[in-house]
Amino acid sequence: MAMDQKNILLVEDSSDDEKLIMYVLKKNNMGHEVLVVHDGVEALDYLFGTGKYADRDIRIMPKVIFLDLKLPKINGIEVLRRLRADERTKFLPVVIFTSSNEEQDIIDSYRLRANSYIRKPVDFTQFVEIVQHMGRYWLSMNQSMPKER
């Protein structure tokens, strides 16, 4: 595993949600495995090695992406659409983690092959529990797709 590898890419524009997610992951010894980006453009730049991430080794991908939908510049649905359209990222696990409860967002996410759709709870305790479960499941329990040879 490369030294700069981050196992979770957190795409989150809310600083409050980011702080809480990072707090929970750090408390559960997963914080060192997270890279945070704040909008859809930055997420795509990171994943495809463009913009400020032009020197990044794109052969090294996160194990999972926690993707908010309501993002500035490029929204989460469009980020997911672009990931699924590219051979290099079409099988990356993407968990939609959003406050949106709009039925169309859920439908669009699953049509674009999101791996999971989780609504952010308003309740602090529930929020903490869900982030703990997400981190544990995607980093410890889920079997990642093998690299194609």
C-alpha cells in the first residue's frame, strides 16, 4: 500500500458535517485513511489526476467514496455519472451520504449504480452510529473488487 493512499474519499461541502464525520472516523482509528474534498470538481480532479492533483498516481484509488449530493460546482449525481462512465472508476464503491430525501435523487443514484444511499440523520447519536458503521463496513468487511490484470 502506497504511503499516500487514502482509503476513503469524503466529498462533503458542509464544514459541520465534515468535522463530525472526521471526528467519528478518527475516534474509531480511521481518520488517517480519509481525504476530504469540498466540491464535485475537486472530487473529479482527485480521481482523474487533473487540476491540483495532476501529479497524483491515479492507479491508487480509494476503497470507497462517501459522496454528498448537494455540492457546489458539480453536484454529486453528475460526479457519480462521470465515475460510472469511465473505465478507471466505474467499479469504485460509492456511498451516497446526503441530507436529501428527494425520491428522484434516490432513483438517479441507484440508476447510476451507487452502492448505497444513506440519508444523514439529524440526530447526533444516530449520525455518529451511521458513520461508525459506514467506516467499519467499507474498510473492514467489504471485499473490494480485484484489480483487473
